[in-house]
Amino acid sequence: MNTRKSPIARLAGLGTIALVASVGLAACSSGGASSSTDSAGSGGDAGVTLIVKTTTNPFFVAMEDGAKAAADKAGVKLTLAAGKEDGDEDTQIQAIENAISKGDKGILITPNGPSVVDAIQKARDAGLYVIALDTAPDPADAVDITFATDNFKAGESIGKWTAAQLGGKKATIAMLDLFNDKVVSVDYNRDQGFLTGMGIDTADAQKNGDEAKTGKYSGGDYEIVGNEATDGAEDGGRTAMETLLSKNSDINVVYTINEPAAYGAYQALQAAGKEKDVLLVSIDGGCAGVKNVADGVIGATAQQYPVKMAELGVEAIAKLAADGTKPSTTAGLDFFDTGSALVTEKPVDGLDSITAAAATDICWGK
């Protein structure tokens, strides 16, 4: 989103997300295991399966909680499934197969990689309505619709914040991405958004690590020390940071794909005695991550709202089952934008943000 709202307006706006989504709709367990719950209501006997990337990340646990609450309200039978780890496509494919066999009305999925696309098509061919949450598949039209943060804009906001904080100093950058063995949209969109926000020219918009390693950012000179995969996990962030510090100990900017990776990076920086010399930025805005902003561990993060993604997804399939109404995308986008907000204790003139205290009240979209 190009225009950011004031903290008060942002908080008020979040309260209307579900209402806006409802207007849009009218207009147009852990470790790979599955569980299900039954409810009675407007959704009748419609079955919905939520398949998240992993339950080791609290982002996806919050998403499951949001789906459960929405299923209870809408009266649908909800099944939960998760990959064993971020990137586990096989378990997700099996969960899709299970949803087809059960005769579900729809699937909500945060895709773990390109290998799930064929299984998604099989589900759609069988008549299931498939909604991606958080991560659009490639191609985006492999699903019926995506409910997600504008991940490029989220990355762009932390990039602009970082450039402003540097005050013209050279940026020696560590890029802590998600994967190095597969391509997913959330990975390259956040990465490329951050670099664009910094004022660094990118090459292929759907590829990480192919930009010039040295050059000019909006405030001065930059050097990218390297891109390392973290698998979105704390231990991955720590290892990636250690690797890049061994290449260049002068790193003063660290971009991370998410907050678990950011905290791992912080541990490596702390062990090297460099935690006070680095601008560490991330994306998620989870409750723990927001506390890290308040504590000065993370300089800025972009908050997103997985609970809303899941709630709106369940509501959309319940509505489809009840009267055939399909959800609509946000005007001008090929997905439904569930919003984001820059969170920092060091605001920048001209860049809208909210404080950690304000973000705590709405973390995960609760």
C-alpha cells in the first residue's frame, strides 16, 4: 500500500478488515498430523481443510487459531494439517489428497513450494475451491484466490526505514532469505521489496541474489555480502548470520525473511559482540517479534495478520457453500490484500508506522 495510516487510523482500520472482506465477498496439528472439528451453523456440512507450512512457527499456529474460531462461527467441519517443517511439500500434498477423498468443499493452504501445484489442480478438478493464504503459488492462478499481505510492500517499508536510519553511511548488507533450493513468492517478494525500499536496483523480480553486489542505494554506497537460506527458522537464521559474518565482519544491515530467523541472527550477532552495530529488520509482526522491537533486538518489522487471513478464508468457503458466492480480489491486485503496518520505536518522517505498544494490541490480527 502506497499510503500508510496513522497509528490511530491503522488500529481503527484493522477493525474493519472483516467488514470490508464481507462486502468483497458479497460483491463478486502439528508435525504433519491432521485433526478435525465439527460445528453447526450456516455452513452446514461443508468441509474445509487448512494446510499450513509448519506449526513450529507461531505465525501458522495463529492462523490455525483463527481458522478454528471462524469455523465455529460459520458452522463448517474444519480439518487441520501442517508440513513437518517449512518447505515440506510431501506432507502438504498428502493433506490435499485427503481433502479430496473426504469430499471437502474447499482447501486453505500456505504452499510450501512448487511441487504442491499439481495436487492443487487435482483438487480444483475435483470441484474443491482452493484459497492460498500468505503465500501465493507460482503461477498465482494455480489457486482460485489468495488472501495475503502485500509482501513486496511489506519488504519495501522496512527497506525505506533502513535507508533512512543509515543517514548516508555505507550499507554492508546480509540477506537472510527463506530457501536456496526452491522458489516461493513470499521469499522473493519480501527480499526484492526490501532492496527496492533501500533504493537498490534489482534484476529478475522473481529471483533472489542476482542484483549487483555493489553500487548505490538511496543514501550512499552499498555492498551485499551474500544471500543465505534460513528455512524461516531460528537455528537457520543463526547459522546464516554466522556464515555471512565470516565473510565480512563489517555487516551493518541485516534483512531477514521472518522474525524467528531474525532472532537467530541476533544470537549470532550477540555472540560476535556486534548486536549494537547492526540494523536488523524483519517481517511478521508477531507477538514475540513485536516484543523484540520494543526491546531493541529488531529495529523495525512489517506486521501482517494471519488470523484475518484464515478467518476470511473460512468465511469465503462457507459463503460459497451456502449460496455460491465467490470472493473478490482487492481492486488493482490479483489477490485480496489483508494489510500490513511498519512497526518501530524509531519513526521516520514521511514513512507511516506504529509503535510496538500499538502493534502488541493487534499482533497476528487478534
